[in-house]
Amino acid sequence: MKFGQPIFFNLLWLLPLLVGFLIWALHKKRELTRLFCSPNLVQKLVSERIFQKQTNKAVWSVLAVFFIILALTQPRWGYEWEELRQEGVDIVIALDVSKSMLAEDIPPNRLSRAKRKIADLLQMLDGDRIGLVAFAGSAFVQCPLTLDYSAAKLFLDATDTDLLSSQGTALAEAIRTSVKAFRSEDKKSKAILLITDGEDHQGNPVEAAKWAAEQGVKIYTIGIGKEIGAPIPDPAGGFKKDSLGEVVLTKLDETTLQQIALETGGTYVRSVTGDLDLEKIYLENINQKIEQKELKTERRKLWQERFQWAVFLAFICLLIEFTIRERPAQSTSPNQ
């Protein structure tokens, strides 16, 4: 046996107050009766049975209140097993964490804005598994695929540009690591959100995208940053410079990102304002166009609600209380 709303048991503290009040009220009635009538007259006018009936009415009233409180707690006993199947899509977010993501052309900086948008996406997910891959000059799985969105949010908050010592933007490595993160041979229900702000510095990302397509993975690429590029902040102050003393600008290679998306049947989005359109990509593409698969099956106990019995008993108590008359019915004389 269990209770759906056990918090209402706190109302049972009202019963001692109610009982105390009723005892005081009955005692007060007796005192007032004795005050206005002599003892001999009281016995003639007021039968002891009347006081007993008043006591009985009070008892049934208290019982009715008790059963009403019991009904509010939603008592349940007896259960059936219910099988729950959860369907969805596996989504891996590949997030660029290179130093260039600290550029402030999109306030407060590109990485912070991207993380904020990913956090918004996590709040929208319903039944889809989510994973996180961090990449720069190399890539690794920051958060394995999970249905625990709060845990994914913790991993996301811990993601920054100090996670990887090797700098650069290795898109091919990011794609291959993301595909391996799916840990499934099913060639369906897989999507990668590739978020980056820079040019590829090694490998062949288009070939990696072709391999991903063979695994049944669709890649949605999001290029973050302004078209003219932006300087990369230097921890020592100012901006990073090349060997000639020129300020280094991080620029998007949109052609590569478009080819990656095209090879896998995904789409490319360019963000110059920090609005990554992740919600739109999820609702209009991933959620609507990618076939869902069964991600989780479990059984749960479906308890039977029994509050009706408490309501019925409360009604019976009130009915009995109502039928108890404090005064005897007056008989009509046959001579009248």
C-alpha cells in the first residue's frame, strides 16, 4: 500500500483540535442548561439520551473528517505492471573548444553563446539521447549518450578551452569521434550537431563525412562567427599574432561545412549573431525527418487508486450523523 499525496497526513493534526473543540462545546451546553434550570427541572426537560446523541453526532463528524483527510492522501493498493517504451533519436553535439572560440565578436564570446544555446536545446529534448564531444586539434567524448539531461548539462558547464592542449580545428577527427560515440551498428536515428568557428587545419573532413553517411549519420553543421573573421584573445593581453606580428583572424570555411552537411543529408547554418538555430534544427529536421528508434524499455507498477472507499466511508459517517436527532419527534394527540 502507498499514498499518492502523503503530505495531507499533516492535516491529521487538526483532529485533536476538532475533538477538543467538540468536547468543550458539549460541556458548555451542559453548563448552560444547568445554569438556567434547576437539577430537578433539567431531568424532566432534558433527557440524558439527548446528551448521548450529541456525543454520538460529534463522534461521527470526527470520523467523517478523518476519512476525508484519508481520501486526500490518495491511498493506493493493488497494482498492474505497465510496459513503457521510449523512442527517440541519438544526438551527438560536437563542440569546438579551440582558443578561437573565445573571440568576442559574439558577446560575451563564441563559446559561451554556443553553450547557452546548447543548454536551451537540452530543455527542449524529450526522449532523445544526447552526447557531447569536445574538439580542437583532437577530439574526445566529453559526455556519453544519455537520457539524463541534467548530467549532460553538468558536462556542458565543465566544457572550456582548457580541455585540450592541442589547438587547431580538426573537423575530421571530431566527426569520427562523434560517430564512434553512438556505440550502435544501427544505421538510423543518428544525428551530429557540429558547431565550430574556424577553418579545418588537418585531415579530410569531407571524407570523414562520407564515412559518417555510410554509418547512417546525418551531420548538421553550424558555423559561428562573423564573416570578416575576428581576432583571438591572448591570455597575456591583446590578441594573438603570427610570426610576422600580424593579428591572427579566425575565419569560417563555409564551403567545407556545407559539403559536410551535403554529404550526409544534413543542413548548414551560419550564425553571425550567436543565434545557432539549434531549436529550429531539432524541431524541423531531427525531430521530424529522422526516423526514431526504441531507446529504452522498462516496466513500472501502475497502482490502483482507492480513495473512493475513503470518500464513501466519509459519506456514510455524515449520513449517520445527519439521521441522529437530538430532540425526540413530537407525537400528535388523537384528541387534537
